[in-house]
Amino acid sequence: MENFITVASVEEFADGRRKTVQIDGREVAIFKIADEFYAIGNECPHHGAPLCEGYVDGELVSCPWHGWQFDLQTGEGVTVPGMDVPAYAVEIENGHVKIAAKR
């Protein structure tokens, strides 16, 4: 069973808003796109760019440095298959955004 950690209030997120949080020493990028929340590792595996600063198109985020794309649902690398980032389960409870801590 996953352990969910409260990381933000839903009120902090307008559509298209993003934020980074620390979970167990890892930086996680949270995105709100069309009333859905997604959470992925914030570091691009190519050169470590902050994905939270990338361009979002639908459910894809592009690395702000070199344009590599990642699926916000799964963390899978679209530009270079196999070069993925971690994806985290998100749940909304009582107006709070909760992210699953990986163990």
C-alpha cells in the first residue's frame, strides 16, 4: 500500500499551474492540467533540467533546455524511449493534493 503525503492545497493551483515539492529527498514537479493533477520527477535525465519549467502540451511536458518530452501520466520518455522520469500517484482529499511516496 502506498503512503500518501500532503504536499499542497488544491487552491494553490489554477489550471496550467505547476509547483515543485520535496518528497523523501527527491524533487517532484506537480502539474494541474485541465482539472487533473500529475506528479513526475523534476529532473530531466538528459542534463538535469527542471521539468517544472518546461512547456506543457496536453499530457506532455518538454524539457526547457533541449526539448525532450515526457508523458505526465507515466513519466515515460517520448523523445528517447527508455529515458524516463519517475511518475507519482496523486490523490485529492479534503481540498489537499497528496502524492504517493515511493518506498
